[in-house]
Amino acid sequence: MPPTDAGFAAADTLELRIPAELLPLLAEADLLESPAAWGAAATPFGAFRLEPVRIGRDLELLTRWMNDPEVAAFWELEGPASVTAAHLREQLDGDGRSIPCLGMLDGTPMSYWEIYRADLDPIARHYPARPHDTGIHLLIGDGTNRGRGLGTALLRAVADLVLDNRPRCARVIAEPDMRNTPSVSAFLNSGFRCSAEIDLPEKRAALMIRERALRNLL
């Protein structure tokens, strides 16, 4: 039998009776699904997709990227493979709030991304977070891919993938170091706006936000 109006009313009443203190727990129950299922995005540079990191397969490559001086200046993970491995395992062994990924351009790994629940992350203490805010960290691994607009194209593509596949996420956020001018510029050129400057424990950051409501305007 189809539900009656009374049935809908009862369901609405039940929903309204959820105690406010339980709402954060409900948010935590809906963590990140695997970006591997998000498919590919077309960019001017080729087809781009996110592939979740596997330490056994990817550690050597990521360690090499982390030891690139331009990367190390902001990520501060230079050193032996054990340093990179510890950073990855903290996420892989966690509760799903952050997923480390390789960025694959036409099948070739060329960047590293972290997709994370910003509203459940310590950064939420530093800005007015909203439920399901999704954050991104990134680095371009090969220096030959920097400085030619690739970062801008990929940031737009990844933000679109997040918004297309996480319907309850209204905002994609990021917090690049204010000193990292190329990164800040790439965010601005890819449809993000600088909402504020915030002081984090390790840096002064530009709080970058791309809103679902404005995605077709910026």
C-alpha cells in the first residue's frame, strides 16, 4: 500500500524529535565514500580521475614528490619513506574522514590529493563550518606540470567531482598557505573565493570556498 498522509506526518514528527545533540553523530555516520567511484572529469589537459592511495604501490612515488623542494616547503614531509608512510597510514587507518588519492591524468599519476570532511576536521575550529563541508589538499608532483594552468583546471575538476557526488555538500573548502602565491592564485582562478585569512597552528592560511550555489557563475 502507498503511504498515507498520516504516515508522512508521523515520519515528519519523528524527524523533528531527533535531539539536537545527536545531529553531529548523524553527520559522522555519513563519511566519505571512495572517490574511485566518482569517475573521470574532462579537462583541457585530458581525462582526470582520483585513485585512492595504496601504500605498497604508491609509497616510492609519493616519497619522491614529498622530497621535491617546492613541495617540501609547504608540506614539510621530506625525508625517508617512513615519513610519508606515517602520514598516509594516519588517514588510511582512520575512520574515513580523510582519503588520500593519486590524481591520474590520462592514466598517469601526476598529483596527490586529500579529500576530507572539513566539518569533522580540526580546521572546523577556525572557521564557521557547515555540515558536510568537504576539504581538499593537493600537490602537483612533477615540476614540469607546474606553472601552466594545470592546477587551476584540476582544482575546478575536483571541486566539481565533489559537488556532483556528494549531494549534501554545499561547499568545497581549502586552506593554502598565504605564502604559496601560485596555489592561492590557482584556487581563485578555479572558482573559489577567499573568504578570510585564518591562523592555523602551522601556517597563516587563505580560507578558500567554492559554493554549490555559485558553481555555474564563477
